[in-house]
Amino acid sequence: MVRYEVTLNVKKDIESGFEIWLEKHVKEMLTFKGFVRASIHKDLCSNNNISIITVNYILINITYLKLYFNSKSEKMRQDGIDNFPHGFTASRKIYDDEVEVNL
């Protein structure tokens, strides 16, 4: 499995509308081949002006993520920019989630 993590810094004045849009966005992402599940996490330590929201997508393997990058990512990213042109920034990371640790 591969985890694709998107961290969003969202201005507080658009936060509620952004969260509604984000839920729809994540549901659409889960329709793409290889995407298994997703979770949305809101940082409880965000400051007064910015909310930090992290979305974790789990994919079957890196091949499906590359397919997404090559065929769908530009459209999906542009949708957020079109809806909230000056309201957020995004950063992305990719993790190999193959290792399981039992504590």
C-alpha cells in the first residue's frame, strides 16, 4: 500500500465552504482506480488565521498513484484553485505503508 498525504493550509474565512468542497473532492478521488480509502484530519493546534487539514489517501500501489498524476491530478488540483483562488495552499508527500509495527 501507498499513502498519499495532502496537507492544506486554509484561511479561516473560507474554512466552512472549503470543508464542504473538500468532502466532495475526496469522494471523487476515491472513484479513481487504485484508490482504496481516505481520511480527513483537522489539526486542533491551528492558529487563528489558518486551519490545517490533512487528507490521507491509501492506494493499492505506486503505479496507481503515478496513473493519477499522469491523467487526473492537474484537473483535480485546478478545481480547488478555481473554487478558492487565494484561500489555501497545499503540500504533498508520498509514503510507503508496507511496514506494520505491533506495539
